[in-house]
Amino acid sequence: KIFFIMKPILLFLFAFFFLSCEAPEEDDTFEIEQIFVENPERIIKVNIFYIESQKSSKKSSYSLDEADYINYLNGYYFHRLGIGLELDQSRSIVNDDLYDLRDNQGGEPSMFLMQSKRTYNKNMLNIYIIKRSNIYGIAGIGRDKRVLITDQHLYTSSSPHEIGHALGLFHNEEHGNIMNCGVNKNERRYFNKIQEDTMKKQIDNINFNN
């Protein structure tokens, strides 16, 4: 009886803390300058997965410049914290459930965690990319070293926002904070010191297990 009483509460808490974020109206221009450092204090390896369907698997439908994307994340968001993202490998995987999350409206976070369980590497940051036209109402999902981003929101603050979730961060109401999930998503610019320390501890834990 206790289990059946607690189950709805646990589901509510999961939805509250790890709710998939709605697609923001974002401006991809920045008032902050890029900052690069030669030897960041913390390095985290990154795997990129391109999600394909059975119909699209024979011909890749993505054209991401992976080096440019990693530079974007480092220059605008992470190198200034002493954190460096480094691409380890990338590959396409066929998964119809992830390719078209419209069939799971409201259950996208749990579906993402379930469908990525076999492919993600717990000792890295794992970024899964899906087509924007095949998903309903979200820009990304992040949790437990896993990030899902729709391709049209890769070069927006949705990327560092979901990476923050994947590295242990919750939503934050500070104006301009990257973890803000309010109406001013196009103004998200920074992680605060507590968030920086949290991500670094998570990265240390990941690297310790490698």
C-alpha cells in the first residue's frame, strides 16, 4: 500500500525536476565574447549520437560540423569555467522511438532515459541529436550524463542548459542564468559559482571511474 501511495509522488517529483523544456524563442546572437583556454582544469569526453529511423538510416539526415559545435559550447559557456568538452566519437543509431517522440507526448524524459540505456557511456557526456520536425514541443532533455537536443536548437542556450541537467544541475530562477527555464531563455548567459562547482564535482566523479 505504501508503494502505491508513494508512486504518484515519485512520478510527480521526476516530472518536476526533469521535465523536458519547451522550445524557447531564442536569439543566436551573443553579447558576450568567446573565451578559450589552452588547458582547462576539467576535461570531459563527449559522445554524439545521431538518431535515425528505419527509413532514414541508409542516408544520414544530419550535417553537423562537430568540431564547430564543440567549440561553440566551449567558447561561449564552458572554457570560462575551466571546463573543456572534447569529442571522443560520433555515430548514428537507429531508434524509431527516439526519432519520433511525438508518440510519447508528456513522457519524453522517461522514454529518452529508457531508449538511451543501452547506448550511452556512463563515463562520458552523451549527446543525442534528433530532428526538430519529429518532436513535439521541446528543445531538449538532460539527465544522468545524457542530453537529447533537437537539431534546430544545438546552437542555442538549450544545449548548455541540458548539459547542465546532465551534470547534476536543477532549474534556477536567476535572471540570465543558463538553468533558468522562464520566459527569457534568449537571455541565458551564465552558470553561477555553485553550479560551476557542482558540474566540476560530477566531472571529477566521471573521470575517476575511467
